[in-house]
Amino acid sequence: MKKRAKIVGAGGYGGVGLTELLLQHPGVEIACLVAKDETGRPISDIYPHLKGWCDQVVLPPDAPEASQPFDVVFFSTPDRVGMRTAAEELARGARVIDYSGDFRFNNPAHYADYAGRIGLDTTHLAPELLPLSAYGLPELGLDDIASAKIVGNPGCFAVSVLLGLAPAARHALIEEGSAIADCKTGVSGAGKKPNASFHFPARHENVNAYRLTGHQHVREIETRLAALAGMDDYRITFTPQVVPATRGILSCCYGRLAPGVTREQVIEAYTEFFRDRPFVKIFDISQPIGTAHVRGSNRCYLTVDADTRTGMLRVISHIDNLMKGQAGSALQNMNLMLGFPETMGLDRPGQYP
Amino acid sequence: MKKRAKIVGAGGYGGVGLTELLLQHPGVEIACLVAKDETGRPISDIYPHLKGWCDQVVLPPDAPEASQPFDVVFFSTPDRVGMRTAAEELARGARVIDYSGDFRFNNPAHYADYAGRIGLDTTHLAPELLPLSAYGLPELGLDDIASAKIVGNPGCFAVSVLLGLAPAARHALIEEGSAIADCKTGVSGAGKKPNASFHFPARHENVNAYRLTGHQHVREIETRLAALAGMDDYRITFTPQVVPATRGILSCCYGRLAPGVTREQVIEAYTEFFRDRPFVKIFDISQPIGTAHVRGSNRCYLTVDADTRTGMLRVISHIDNLMKGQAGSALQNMNLMLGFPETMGLDRPGQYP
Amino acid sequence: MKKRAKIVGAGGYGGVGLTELLLQHPGVEIACLVAKDETGRPISDIYPHLKGWCDQVVLPPDAPEASQPFDVVFFSTPDRVGMRTAAEELARGARVIDYSGDFRFNNPAHYADYAGRIGLDTTHLAPELLPLSAYGLPELGLDDIASAKIVGNPGCFAVSVLLGLAPAARHALIEEGSAIADCKTGVSGAGKKPNASFHFPARHENVNAYRLTGHQHVREIETRLAALAGMDDYRITFTPQVVPATRGILSCCYGRLAPGVTREQVIEAYTEFFRDRPFVKIFDISQPIGTAHVRGSNRCYLTVDADTRTGMLRVISHIDNLMKGQAGSALQNMNLMLGFPETMGLDRPGQYP
Amino acid sequence: MKKRAKIVGAGGYGGVGLTELLLQHPGVEIACLVAKDETGRPISDIYPHLKGWCDQVVLPPDAPEASQPFDVVFFSTPDRVGMRTAAEELARGARVIDYSGDFRFNNPAHYADYAGRIGLDTTHLAPELLPLSAYGLPELGLDDIASAKIVGNPGCFAVSVLLGLAPAARHALIEEGSAIADCKTGVSGAGKKPNASFHFPARHENVNAYRLTGHQHVREIETRLAALAGMDDYRITFTPQVVPATRGILSCCYGRLAPGVTREQVIEAYTEFFRDRPFVKIFDISQPIGTAHVRGSNRCYLTVDADTRTGMLRVISHIDNLMKGQAGSALQNMNLMLGFPETMGLDRPGQYP
């Protein structure tokens, strides 16, 4: 019998991406779709590509059918939504995967710092759940996702940068304080809600950096890099940019090579770090890789290099922000939590072109 | 045991699209990839998104391994390639599916007319195979694809327009000679080969009509509409256009309503014609449909309408030119020819956005 | 001394386009910028490309400086704004150019029909001004724009279709009731305000038809075609579509050729109709024209053809929706009203690519 | 009487961009268009947007009319074309502006290094002209462009990065060897010639880094930064990337702040360096700037910042690669060489959106 999943926030890009993936998953069925807006209509009215594949009616959060026990509940919701009701879901026997920052920090102080940076209330509403939570980037090997009750699904920029810098942090390949992440994202990372910045005419033929005064992903990235490095603090310079594409994040990760570190050591360290990780592939700089090559898949393609002329590490990380950067990672975490093979439902390439 | 497929023309968009689909098909395996260029390298070197999914080496056409018996052979090749070697493949026991115009006309005179319009030699090189061939658009119900030895896979514009006008032609809903197909295609329809017209800066922020002096798809479309209408001749005005998107064809099909035909009769006729056809969905004009909703799927979404104020039929047909317009139809035809369920390997929505 | 212009609705695309043009006009200066939102800031804060070229502060409509006499006042505003205050501007000596439907019909009944179709109050608020108004498409030669006190600047689709069909209507080249306009627009035609349909991820890689149940431009188009044809009524089938580009409208205009009309007569009629019209150029179907070739200019490029095989007129009309479709036409009308050469400030090509 | 200009390489993007600009220049006329391909046709056949504005026939290089004396000759040609015939043009009295690397280094050894990196013959064919040449980036204040006989027009990436790092190099704001330029360019930088990498379907929805093994612009950038810094050598890490836009370069320039350098000092240094430079504008990180805001203009918009938390300089440089990155700089250099005001013909904003 299939496991039963509920998706809260079914109407957004994070919800629809997960719906598409669960439709292909042999072990889990979509049992309940919940959203705040556009309720009472089949999801296939909102997303006509789903017609006939998934015609479930979207329910409001307080619908009785939404309060049944489920095996897994996904919160594809803004910050501070999941933390309000995760306990109820746990009590009914579910495992919880939350897309927001609510469970990315298993430490109230780190949460408070993160929340403060983005103008949120800094008090976590369910601190008692934090010890039950894990950070959902399995490739880091930091937390035990399989046994966690709650997983904080990572942010899309964080996935991109952490996969690009984790081996460097773990093995001290670069000098402290020298890390830079220059990140280019497609527009879908901003979600489904219309906004002047993401209006087609404002965005087409436009490339821009934004939130230069501070970005919430830095806290998440720095916390994990510090853990990997065994340090209290790990600072990076982070420059988020938007490019006129719908999907994809390309992050150029730089850092000054530590004394004596060679190009060969760098490549060896990255290769080792991701050995047996099914979704990360290492490429040589002679191979032409772009975000189109991971579009629609849960993979991260890393072009690993060290510019020996200038003494710089340069790793280029390519993901699909809606897959490995969001719904794909969520499914991967679900597989680990429910005991399915890690790649189940994620075992196919995207479509090209 | 899985059936074994060979793809000739594996390096183009038609080949890679089919490769992606066959990787998901439970009953058929990719046994051989053949191309003229870039041979001797894994296909995943040419298309890095396939790395690990399909790393077969691309063989030249004369490689010994390419001359084994296969269950099905796809010619994703230009005109007049398949007709040269299809007989050999049949002799080794294969069924053949050809993407070009070579087997779209089971009549040498029609072929000659088609070939002449596009400047090709008008002599079919394998006329003895024509009686064994069928036109590969199952929704028309014209030919017996399941029993054909060779299927001429339809052109992408033809799929789009034929699905949009077939019920009108079959049921004489519109006046003779009044049909117009105003078709907008994404750029991938032109294939993988670079060209001044499809160079990114020439194409971005540009919409243009082309080949206004005549277009090869008209012959194919008119032949089938005439068959549906039971007429000798069925003329349409056809205006191909390119829009700055990679995938998708949106065709607006018009025709003057025959005397007495009502809007209700039109909708009824379309609904009936495509009843039980798994890949065609009929929509009302109140539902907002775009090419994005069929991107990546084998579906055709039809918005069916009649403008009673002006007495015009208006049907808007949406397909993904690389799926229902090419590789998806090829897989659908393969399923019918090899006895698999028609939707096998095509049973999922695309990704949105 | 330069004439002084006021722009009401300065913050939208229609306002900024006019600002760009007036900055280049030797005879007119921007004296006042008015908007409802984002007031109190320099326009160059809202549109940073104007920095140093135009740093005027945007005023609210009721600012005292906005109530001075101006030589020309542009209402780049939604329907039913201009009609409320045009009389005041006239009283202070200004000529008025309104971008909305308020002054496109110099007949209250036509206005009521138009307004009703788009759900507006059908009562014109300034019917006494209608006799002073003209329809602002000089190429039609229907109204005396130079002497009008008020010009109703035409809608972008209307410009595109009217230039494509005017000679056919005037010279009865096509049969009554057979005209079809299949129109593809870039997204900027929808204006600056964000909207779910024009959100980048929803629009990129998407082509769709919309408002199939009725579109306000039809009334405007039909009124003018009827006038050209000397008929009471002139019906067209109109299909608006959006393509993933910022600028440009490509309209395919069809109609059944009247008995005996030849291709040569069609080309001759179009050539004659637009002889000496500086902004319309006629092209042969052998010349590859796209919307990119009019991007940034006030021109309309017409590809004129008749498909003798099917007996159809086919004219493809290309404009930049923000130039000839909006601000460019407004400047052209201003030139005629204020006695400047018609092409002043519009005498340059756009930039390619 | 107007000065007379000849453009060699008139058929490419660099040539057509200059043609558009010269058409607006009050002091210079286009006297001769030369190209290798598509000769014998009016330039407006190749670029239909120029119809009526510039219908001159494109001549082959050896046409007699192309060997007359001109006041200025532009070589919008690949490397090693201009150096072959520049001497002849000088002998006939012309000033020369060359778009390639031929005259960007007034030192044969630097040229040899540059040429070697990109696989060219390292011997300069006209070393006697080098002392007559200047590097054409007036904002650097390094060379006397006004008095030079030949100007080497800078590369587009070089313009972007040099304007972003010049003050830092001149005033030693950052530590030696720490400079990084992470550069994103639109596709038109690759020119008009079709290529598999710039084929629309390969490029749309794709972002990729390229030429990671070495890029010719580094030599050009490092030479000028070294001159500004008064050093023999100045190394930067350079990562060129392509984004799916036609125009625009956004470069993120980083460097470790030298001990004691404050954010205020950085902003002051940049402001001072570009004081009175008409085409460079400095912005604060709170102002949202993107490449769309310089599209079509000759400006460079710099967002100047220092991340004091990490001790990094971060300057974001925005240009239109075909304007300040190519034809616009060429016109600016021409103005300086021929004694016109520096901004003549460049004194207008681009069009938005």
C-alpha cells in the first residue's frame, strides 16, 4: 500500500513541482492538497498541464479531510507557517518536510539571527521540535535525515553554494574569509506571486544583482560551512543575481587556495567528497556545462577548477532551482525518511533542449 | 525481454528526444545509436544531461554493430535518408518509423508533389515499400498503424493543424477552401543545426513569418484533410511563423462555418472525434491555455470555438513540437506497432513552469 | 521657444516611452510629469536609464504646478481618466492627446458599444468634446488630426490591423465578413502593472491566445474599417495572442479575395494607399521581415501577398507596440497638431539586434 | 561640411551598430561600407530596419570607391585585419579606429602574449604603427586618444571590468592578486555568425561559463590595471559567462580590501575617479540597477560597495556590450579624435522596456 502525502501550499511552484514528482513515485500517493488561495477548485484548473493526472480539489487548511493522519506532510509555505502546525502533524504520525527557514537551524539562536536578518519575529514558535529536526541536504552528511521527524528543506541558493563549497570547507582548501559566491538564478526562484521585479518586460533582456545589503541565505550557508569546517564562524561574500531564464542557478564559488594546495588536490577532494552521491557529478573545465543540462533533473553538476596563475579555487555549481533547489530535494529527503531508495522518482534526465 | 531499438540520427533534437523517452519505457531498450557526425563519443558527451542515463557511443551508419537485427528502427533523419535503407531494416525483421516526408504519402504521385515543392528529387527510391507504410497520426483513424511495417511520422506543423481541423474536415463543418492555419512555432522545430535565422540575437525579441512562398507541410496537411473529407482536394492557407521560444506550436485554425452549423455542433463534433483519444483534450474558450501547458508532454490541447458574430470556426491547437510534434508521436506509433499500450512511456505531465 | 508638454500617467510604459521621445524632439520640452503613484520622486529614480536626461519630479494630479497652461497634454492613462479633465486642459489652451478609448469614437453610441464590451460605464462624460476630437491614425486619412483639439491615440492592436487592412477595406479587395486578424503581441502591451499572466515564469516559453470571448479593440477596428469601406458595419474575426517578447506586434490579416481581384491589384492598391506615408513600408514576401526590424521605430512594415491558390489576401503587419502602437503615434499626432514636420523626433531607426 | 567615414566590416553587429550611431551624428556621414560577404547589396537589404535611412551598397574591400581618402576608418573586423591595411588608410589621411586586439597594446611583447593566448600568430604586422596608437577607453585617462592616429577600441569585457576596477587599482584599494571579475554577457557579444553555442534553443533557458582555460580579455585587462596601479603585473581571476539575453554585460568585481580601507573611502575614490566622465554613473547598493538600464546607451552604471563584514570590495558594472562595449566607445573615440564634443551622437537614453 502506498504512503499518503499531504502538500500544504499546493498552489505555488514548490507545490506543483512536488505534485509532478509524486505522480511518478511508485511508493507514495498524493492524498491531500492544501492551500490558502484558489481553494475549492481542482489543481488541474490552476495548472492545466495536470489535467487528468491530478484533478484533486485544493482544500483550505482547516478542511476536515486535511486533518487526517498522513505519512508525510510537506509545507511548501512561507517562513513561520510550518512551525505553527508541524507538531500536530507529528502527533498524527506524519514526518514533516518544510521548505522554509523554520527548520533549517536546529538551534534557536541561529534561527533568531536568520529571522532577524529578513525582518521576521526572531522567536521560534516550536523550539521543542528543533532537536527532532535535520537539515535536508543529504550530500553534506551532517545530519541524520533518515531518522529525523522534521526536515528543513534547504534554500535554493544554499543548495547551490553548499555543494560548491562543502569540500573546500571540510578540507580547508581555501583561506578563511576568502570565500565568494556569485550566484545567478532564474526567475522562478522568486515564486509564483507577481511582482514588479519579475514582470516579464522588466526582466527580459535584464540581468541584475539584488538584496546587496544582506540576504537570508547567507546565514544558512555560513552555518553549514562552519559545521563542515569545524569552526564557529565561516564568512562568505554572497551576490545574488537574477537572469532572464525561468529555471536554473549557476553559482561561481571562489576562494583563495590555502598555501600548498594544488589543483590536483582540489579535484581529488571534490571527487572523494561526492563519491557515491547519485545526484552530484564532477566535470572538468574542458567540458561545456550549463544550467540547461540539469534543467528538470535533481542533479548538481560541478565544474571544479583551481586557477593556479592567481591562486584561486573556482567551482561552478549548476542546479535546477525548482528541483535540487526545492521539490527534488524534498522528494530525496522523503525517500530517506520513509525508507525508499534515495533516487526513487528522481531517476530520469530532464528534457533538452 | 525488452525490445531493442536503433535510432538513426541520434545526435539531433529528434534523436535525443526519443532517447529521453525510451529511457523511461519499460518495454524497449536503446540498443544502438547512429549518426553521421560526432561519432565515436558517448551520446552523453554531446548531451551532458544524459550522463549516467545513457552513455552509449554514437556509431557511424556503417558500423557492424549497427547492422544487427533490431525490433524497431527510428530514422530521425532528413528527407531521402530513410527510404534508402528502410528495406534492409525490414529484411532484418525491424519495424521502421521515419521522421521525414519519405513515408508520409503512400502514393508516389503525392510524394512527387511534396518533394517537388521543397526542391527535392521527386522520384521515391523505394516505391515498393509505400503499400507497407502508414501515416503516423493515430488520432485521425485513417491508417492501420499497428499493422504497418513502416510509419511516416508526421511533421510538427501537420500534427498541430490536423488535430485542429480533422473534425471540421470529416464533418464538413466549414466551407470548402476557407480553411486557414496561422501557426506559431518555437525555434527547436528547425533542428539543432545553427543558422543565421535561429541565432539567438536574431531570434530573441523577434517574431516573423517565413516561407510564405510555399511550405512543404501544406501538401501533407491537405492530403490528410482531403482523405478525412472524402474529397480529392482540400486547400488551406498556411502561414508558418517563428516565435522566441524553444518549444511549442500554437496554431489558430479558421474556416467559414458551413450554413446552419452552430457553435454547439462544433463543440460536439470535436468532443466526439477525440473521445477516448488519450492525448487530445478539449477546452472551452473561458479556460486560459497556452503552449506551456503541453510543454514536455505528448498532448494536444484544443480550444474549440465558433465566432457566431462573424460565422467563423476558430480552433486553437497547442502541442510541444518536439513531443506530439515529433519524438512523442514516434513513441506513440512504436507502442501501437509493437503491441504496447498506446500511452506507455508517455504517461506523465511536463514540468511547469 | 519650445512648446511645453505635460504627461499624465508618466510612470507607465506609455509615459516613459513618450518621455524618451520628447527628450529628442527639438521643438517640445517636457514641462510637467504627473502620476498617481510614486509621486514626489524624480522620474529617473523610477526609470534609472533616464538619470541625467530627465530628473523631473513626478507630481500628483492635483499639484499646483500641474495646473498651469501647457501647449500639449498627453493622457497616458486608463479609460475614463482623460474624459474627466480634458475640458480643463483645453480651456487653458492645450491640445490633448489621449491614449485610452475615451476619444477614439467621435460618436457617443459607438463609445457606448465599446465601453460596454469591456465592462465600463457606457456613458461618455464629455460628449460635448467628441466633435472636437479626431482618431489619431494619420495613415488612414479619415480625420483632420491637425485641426483637432483632441486626438484619441489608437490602440496598439488597432494600429497593427488597420494598417494591414485599410487598403483592402477602402478598395473592396476582400469579401464582406471574411476578414480575420490573427495578432501576436509582446508583453509590454499589457503595461507596467504586474499580473499573474505576465509574470516572467508564466510567460517565458509560452504562447497563448486570450480574451477569446471578445476584445475591446474589435470595436475600434471595425468602426474605422467601416468608414474606409463606406459601410455601416464591417466585421472581423480577431484573435489576440501573447508571445514571449517584450515589444512587437505581428498581425496576419486575411480575407477572401473579391471576385476578379489579382495579386498585382492587391500590391498596387497597398502601394498607392501608403504612397508618401513616411512610416509605412511595403515588402514583398521574398524579403524576410520580422518584428525586430521595427523595434524602437515608429514604422509599420507590411508584407503584402495574395495566395492565389486559395484565393486569400494575406497581409502581415509588423509594428513596435510601444512606438507606432503607442508613444510613437502620439508624437506623430502631436507633430501634426502643433505644426511640426510629421517625422520630427521619429526620424531614426531602432537598434538591431 | 561633414567628415566622411568608412566602415570595414559593415555587415556585422559592430558595423551595424556604428551605422545606426553615425546616422544620428551631426558632424560625420557614412561615406563607404565595406564587407567581405553579402557585397553588392544595400545594407538595408541585410538589415531591413535601415531601409530608407541607409541604403548604401556594401562594397568589397578592393572596390575602387573604398580606396578614396576618408576622414575616419573603422575596422569592425577580426584580429589581424586592421593591422594589414591601417597604414594605407593613414597614408590617405584617415584616423583609424580598430575594434580588434590589433592596436590595444602599444608594445609588441604585450601583443605577442595576447595573440599567443588566443592561438594567433604572435608577430604584429605593423609594429611601426604601435607608437601612433592609443587604447580607446577614455575614462582611464591613460592615453591621449585625441592625438592618436590609431585607436584600439577596447573589448567589451575589458570595458566592463576596467571601469569596475580602475579606481581600485589606481588607489590600491584592494590587495594584490585578490581581484576577481565574474562577468555575465548577453549573446550578441559573440557576433553575428551562427554557432552551435549561440543557437537559440541551446541558449534560451541556459546560463553557462566558458573558456575557463583562459580568455583573451585577461591580457587586455591586466595590462591596463597594471598601468593604473603603476605595477609590472596585475593579475585577476576572470570568469566569462553567457546569459540568455541579447545585450548587456553585468560584471561583479571583487577584491580583498587593503588594510584600513573603509567603505566611505571606496565610494569616495570611485566618485572622484569618474567625476566629469559623462558616461559613468555611480549608484548606491540601495538603488536597483540592471543591464536593462544601460541598454541602448553608451553608459556604464556602477554599483559601488564594500562588504565590511567580509572585507571585500564589490563593484557591479553594467554596460550594453554593443554600445559602451563596442560601437558606442568607437563613436566616443571618434569624437575625441576628430574634435567633436565627447558625447555628440551619444546624447540620449536607450529605450525601456
